[in-house]
Amino acid sequence: MKSKKHGFLKFLAVITVLFCFAAKGYSKEPYKIGAIFSVTGPASFLGEPEKNTALMLMDQINKAGGINGHPLEIIVEDSKSAEADAVLAAKKLLEKDNVLAIVGPSTTGESMALVPVMNNAKTPLVSCAAGYPITNPVNERYWIFKTPQYDVSAVEAIYTHMKKHGITKVGIVTIATGFGDAGRKALLDTAPKFGITIVADERYGAKDSDMTTQLTKIKAAGAQAVINWSVGPGQVVITKNWHDLKLGIPLYQSHGWGSKKNIELAGKAAEGVIAPLGRLVVWDKLPDKHPQKALLKKYESDYKARYKGEPGTFGGHAYDAVMMVVEALKKVGPDKAKIRDYIEKNIKKWPGTGGIFNMSEKDHCGLDMTAFEMVTVKNGDWEILK
Amino acid sequence: MLTVLMQFLFSGITVGAVYALVGLGFNIIYNATSIINLAQGEFVVLGGLLMWFFTESVKLPFFLSVILTLLSAGLIGLLMERLTIRPLRGAELLVMIMITVAVSIVLRGLIMFKFGKDPYGYEPFTSGEPLMIFGAVIQQQVLWVLGITLSLIFLVYLFFNKTMLGKAMSACAVNPLAAKLVGINVSKMIMISFVLSAILGAVGGIAITPISLMEYDKGPALAVKGFCAAIMGGLGQGMGAVVGGFIIGILESLTAGYIHSGFKDAVALVIMLAILVFKPSGIFGSKSVMQVRKF
């Protein structure tokens, strides 16, 4: 019996060795990164492209020989859009898989829930959510970074554009979800700085089918422009309502507007809508020497070829998060503290999908309003406003 | 000021028509089985998405698409009844209702796998500018929804009151045993009621998708408001669901317009509760019928 058992063990050992060689001759052990995304649940519109992007990058990097010869392993966990599940997933990744860093989660709430977990584990987190408190105050967010632009930056981009066109009285309409709440707060807080008065502050539900009431009220309140802050079908419905009502005042959308699908669904109603968008959707209209152009082109075409859909701004957040960690791993190796330091000190003038990042001790996001282009819809396509 | 009020009313009518159509679907199954089919919202979603699939993806002509959509929805309603309700015949009513919740979750999952999480939409039935009445705007598609809702109420009324099949169906709900004793095929009636309400839901979906777009998880939101419309008007009363739907829609819109849009759902639902406190059987429901029925 004993010899038989040994024989089996030997057999296993041989097989394992053979497999190691078979796997493209990797002799070095893999670098493990955790990823927590809202693949299912209400925030799945974020989590799905993020997961797809992370897996695509993993395959591409491994095909090209891994990171300094180490294969990259991204372990994706589904947080089901819930804080508790995100924390459980993080604990599993940290304790069982011993990951070197975590990318994600997809939403601000989940990211906030992970702040103490990551600080205790002394492991870097690169969040894919936009909320301001994720990375602020910076001294309490030593291990935390994020890749999406701040909501405030999108608001500043809109207000700057308005100021240039002499708009001072604005009506806002926001969706009653976390995304809308954060946008509404940023819109209200930032307005005084630009000399803008909010004359109407309206809300609507995520599944509402008509917003003409809100728009009529905004117009009656004397607004010179409407800002809608939402993601999902609401922004299309409101665009159609705005067009039908012939309000005669411009409609601004948030940075959630950046999907060709919205233009298709809204049809000719979308003409003239203005929004601050990341450059991912307008890469083909950028000058050739723009530092983001080449990577945006490659990312979008790779994603489309593999998944038959647009990556959208959200997939891009995961792209930036994964690539930052990968670059750090390449330069400093599998050391959590050094990875953190590298991201903070060396991600400078670093072109990503979301903008050109400039991380620092004071800013763990590294993007401001210059990450956005003001984009309008013209003849069913995006057009960058000068 | 009149223009603004008119616009609020039109917005309320637009939303109310959607609720009314969904509410009507609840009534049919309720009238035949006393079951509240909480998967009704998913049939509305199916209607909209299948219609998109046939017109935009397969590129079939409009009427053919409508027929195919209704047939597919009817088939799914039939399968639902055969696979989940029939094997449990004789179970508690409450268990049956829980089963419909399960079906709605399964259906939503299947729809998500097929269509993904994006919203879908297609062109309104008739193209052209929205109509202007007293300076307020109403979309042409809303008129279609109104017309379809009203004709459906009429048809449903005729069916339950003037045809043998419809009367037999109502008899099943009131007392299945007695219905069986007088020779009504109860299980067939229940099956037909599921097919009919699936089709009715799909009609709603087809009509409202050009206005509100449709995505896989819109069902529960529609079902809740449609259900409110149905109980407000009196469960089982075709006209009741419609009146209930319009009342809720218009209240929501007026609240959003004159108080604040953040309160609109709350105010509409509070008024619904108030009506039910003073008249538990709903606006059109009768007290004596309520006592006979289990729900």
C-alpha cells in the first residue's frame, strides 16, 4: 500500500512539473491581484465591463510573457453590488488568496466599506468608483487610490462651459440613486464658486417613464439651462422629453452620458445635448499626438473584438486600475508597500483611459476637470466642443 | 400657468396609462384564480423586448412582429401555468403567489441572459411631432397607449360579462369546486387566464416601450405601481385598474409639479392607503364580493 501511495505522489509531482512547463514555460510563481466588481445586482452596468476588461488584460499580459516572467493572475469576485459582500470578498482575497493588491469595487459605498479593511491589511486598493470620500482625507486613505474622475470635476467642466456662454441660472434634475445623490451634492456645492444659481432642484426615480413635469417646472423657474445627472434609461427619456417640449434651453448631461447606445435610443432628440465626457468615446476625434489616443484606440478595438460591445467609460476605470498595479509590479516586484509607494510617487503624466493621471501624496486620484472634453451630439455622432 | 398645469396633467396621464395597462393584467388572472400574479411586470418587459427583437433585430414588419410577440408571450404564460401553477393545484393561495414571485425572478434572469442589461427602444407607432394642446405637449404614442388601454378594457369587459368562457372563468375564482360540479373545466380556465394576462402584459410592453424604453429589470417597478392601480380601483374590476392607474399617475405628477419631485411616490402611495382605509374594497369594488373571496 505504502509504495503504491508513493507511486501516486510521484506521478502527481511529474504531472505538476509537466504542467508548469506546458504553461508557456513559466518557471516563476504567479503574481496575484484581487478584483471586486458588482458583476450582478443594481450596479452591474458598472461591474460587467469592469470584469470583462480585467480578464481581457490578464490574457493579453500573459500572452505577452507576463510581468517580468511571472504570470499575472487576476481573481475576480462578485460583490453583488452590496457592501457586506464586498467586505467578504476582500477578506477572502486577502486571507485565502494572499493577493498583492485589489482593484475595484465598482461603487462608492462598497469602496468606503473596504477602507478600514485595506488599511488593516496594509494592502493597496485601486477603486473603480468616483466618490470624493474614497480617497479623502488622503492621510486616512494611505492604501487607497481610485481611477474614475471626481464628480466635482465633471461639474466644474460643465460650469466652466456655462460661464463661457453666459449661463447663470440653472435647473438641475437628478436620479434618486447613489449616482444622482453624489452628482446633486456636487452640483449644489460647486455652483456658488462659478457664480451660478440653482433655480430648481428636481428628482426622479430610476424606473420613471416620463419627466416632462420636472422639465416644465425647471423652465417655469426661469432656468437658462438644464443639467440632468443620471445613468441608465432615465437620461434617454429626459432627452426625448426635452426635445418634445421644445424648451429652448440647452440640456447638459453628466459624464454618464458617454455611450453611443444613448444616441441610438434618443435618435434625433439627442442632437445638441452637451456633456463632459472622458476621451474614450471621442478618441477618433483627438489629434494624433494626444498621449491618450493610441491606448484608447487599442483598448476599444480589443474590447469590441472580444465582447461585441462597447467598453464604455466604466470598463476604462478597471483598465486604468489594473494597468497601474501591473506597472508597479513590473517596477518594484511583489511587495505591497512598494507597490503603494510606486503608485503614489511614480504615476505622473501617466496616460490612462480616464485622463492623464498625476498621483501625489495629496491626491490619490490624480485627475481633474482637464480629464473631460465637452462633447455635443451632432448628426448622430459625438463632436468635441472647442 | 394653465399651460404648466396642462403639462403636469399630460405627464400624469402618460404615466397613468402605463400603470393602468399593467393593472389590467393583474385583474384577469385574479378574476379566474384569485391569484395575484407578481410576474405580471415581467410579461410587460417581455412584450417590449420581444417586440424590439422582432422589429429591430430580425427586421420583420410591424404587424407580424406584434403577432409573434403576443404569441410568444402567450406561450410563456402557458408554460408558466403548466410548469409552476398546475403541479401545485390545491396548494394554499399564498403559496401560489410566492410561486409567481419565483417565476418573476427566473424570468428576469432569463431575459437578462438573452438581452443583457441595456435598455431597448424602438420608434413610436406613428412618427411625427408631439401634439400641442393649450400650449402643453403630449406625445403621439401616449394617445396610442390610451386608445389601446381603453379598447382592452372594453374587450375584457365583453369577455367576462358577455361570453360563456369569460363567465365560466369568473366562476372558477369564486368557487372552484362548485364550478367543477357544474361542468366547468377549471384547470383549462386557469391556463387560459394565464395566457390571456401574459398577452395583455405584452400588449402593454409593446405600447409603452417607445415612451419609457425597456430593460430587463423594469418588471418589479411596473408591477408594484400596476398592482397599486388594481387594488386602488378594486381588484378584479377592469375599469377600476384604469381609474386607479390614472389617479396614481396624475397625483404623482401634480406632487412633483407643485410640491417636490422627491415626494411624488410617497404622496401617491399615501393617498392610495387613505382610500383603502375608507373603502378597503377599492373605488369600484363591492364589499360583499370581498367577503366571498379569499384575497
